[in-house]
Amino acid sequence: VQMLESLRNFLSGKRVIAITALLAIPFVFLGSQSFGTTFASFGTVNGEPVSQMDVNLATSQVSQRLQSMYGEDFSLDDLDEDISLELIKNEIINQKTLLSHVRKLGLLVSEKTAKQEIINIESFQGENGFDQILFESTIRANGLTPDDYFELMQESIALDRMFKAMSSVAFPIQSNIDAMASMLETSRDINFIKLDKNPL
């Protein structure tokens, strides 16, 4: 029961992060370069390669999460470096583990779908709608190529859809039902003792 509840809570929290990444990716890299140089080798998680971009995104997401809890003035620099790095590594592991499951389930969306989402992002709008020059200059300023960004969007959209599907599905399990019934049927005897506060 606790495992299912933690999964549901985890997904609802990650869903917000996925949506944030989807809408604000052009700006998430700012201020997150300092941790990238600490990792000597990025390696892989469940066969998913970890890149500098993943480190930057994870750093930004951890920072945003902490600021939502402790206020906008909170900075990762306020934490001990070992703690910060551990939070970032855990974020990367979570994201890559989920992404590997998305791939196994065949849920990745097409590049066409990703481009349709990109066209609607407010950050890339000019006077006459989507601005190709603004899009490319923003992407390249953050060290990405358009192809990198398309792939990132494909992954973000797929993860977001998986989170939405899993968090909206109610799946009662017999053991959950039995445990709940047992709790509802449990009775307790309560004895009250009255004491004189002066001697006490």
C-alpha cells in the first residue's frame, strides 16, 4: 500500500516537473553550469546515456523544487556540495529510469508531434507567430542543436503523457481493500484517567 501511494505521489510531483520542462526548457540551463564540471564521467542509467544537458536539466529541476519548498532566495550553493551532487544524481537516475521504461513501452512520440508542441511555445513566438530565427538562436545559445531539442521534447512529452496516464488511473488491489476493511472494523477501548493538576 505504501509503495503504491509513494508511486502515485512521486508521479504527481514529476508530472509538474515534466510540464515545466516542456514549457520552459529554453531557460532552464541558466545558472546551472557550475555542477557540470564536477562529473568526470557521465555514464549511463538503464542503458540511457547521461549528457551534460541531462546534468544541467537535473540541476535546474532540483533547484526549482527546493525553491518551491524554501522560497525563491534558496540556492543550491547554500547546501554542502556533496548533498547537492547527490540530489542531482538522484534526479538524473529517476529521469533516465523512467525514460527507459517509456522506451520499452513504445511510448515515445514522433518528431512531428514534438515540432507541433515547439511551434506553440510562447517563448518562440514573434510578431507573426512562431519565429524560426528566435527558436534557433535560443536553442544554440544554450548549447543545443534543433535536433537535440526535438529529441528532448519527444522525451518530455512522452514522460508527461505517461505520468498523466498513471496518476489518473485508480487501480484497487485486493490486499489494499482487505487492509482498509480491517482498519474500518477495528475497535479500541480508551480509558481516561483524571488527575489533580496541583499534585501533578
